[in-house]
Amino acid sequence: MALNLFNQFLAPQHLGIPLTLPALIFPFILASLPPHPLWLSNRLFNLRQWLFLKGAHDLFTPLKKAGYKWIPLMVALLTYITLLNTLGLLPYTFTPTTQLSITLSLATPLWLMTIGLGLKHQPSKTLAHLLPQGTPTALIPALVAIETISLLIRPLALGVRLAANLTAGHLLMQLTAMASFILLPSLPPLAALTGLLLVLLTLLEIAVALIQPYVFVLLLTLYLDENI
């Protein structure tokens, strides 16, 4: 059963061809489609636009003025990960962001970019983060090692957080759905309660799919703010 539970996270194939790349490209195709005029004038679009602008304002308010040129990249990344997460909630689809290889390939280059900017523009201040002011001489080697390790695990934390939250939500939904179907013939009332729990878990997973890209980009923004 454990193998069946995790089969949903395997990269799908069709005629021996991996479908991971089309799944990663599909958000670009979706975003490039010309919007219908009715999409731009309804209340749902206006609400979504207001929420997006409000979130972007709160996200980039702490950023220094020198980092404003990176806002388009961060907004594109936020939109891209959000589309990947939400498209993966549809039936018979694949969620690329449940794969550590995908999330780490997003987190690592962007983290390296923030470190590179810091070493280029303010090397002394960037390296000073490795040693807090007023540290006793005897503790300097240990603290430098600890701060270096904490710096190096940042991209790992970004990637694992994104993948683990989505994976846990998908597993809970599948387990609850299986329990509901198993209980339906023998205990219909309990099966109905389990189905209600599944609906609530689905709403929670939608919220997670929208919140996790925000957290991902927020942490990247904070790393960028440290190094500019």
C-alpha cells in the first residue's frame, strides 16, 4: 500500500517519454494565452488582481530600493510556482513541485544569485554575517562553522519546505479518500464524515498551494535584502 500511496509522486510517462518537461512548460503556455475581454471585467478577476497586488506590496515592502529591479523576477517566480501548485490539484495531473529535484533546482540558483550579489557589492558586510559582533575569540571558529552551515542549508530548506508541504497534503487527501470509499458500504454515516473531512483537506491544500509560493519568494526576498 505504501508503494501505491507514493506512486502519485512518480514522474509520469507516456510511450516511454517523461512528461515532467511538458508539466513545467504548461504554465508558460497558459500565461501566454490572450485573455478574453470578459475575463478582464468580472468581479472574480478584480478580486484576484487586488489580492495579488496587496500580496506583492506586502512581499516587497521590506526590500531596499536597490532591489526593486529584481521584483519582476520574483513576481514571475511567484506566479510560476503558484500555477504549478494549483494545476497539480486537478485530477489526473502531475505536481512537479512535489519533486525535490525541481524545488532545489529553483531554490539553489536563486540563492547563489543573492550570495553573488552580496560578494560583488558588499563583500565585507556579507562575510561579516558569518561572525556576530562581540564574539569571544575562543568561539570564533565554532561560530563561523555554524553560520556557514546555516547559510549553506538555506536552499535545501527552501526546496524541502515547498516539496514536503505539498507532498504531505496530497498524501492526507489520498488516505482520507481511500478511507471514505472503504467505509461507504459498511458505515455510510462515518463515510460521510470522512468525505466532509476530505472537502476540508482539499480547501486546506488549496490554501497551502497558494501560501507556499508566497513563503518561498518572501524568504528569497529577505536573502536578497541582506546582500544588496
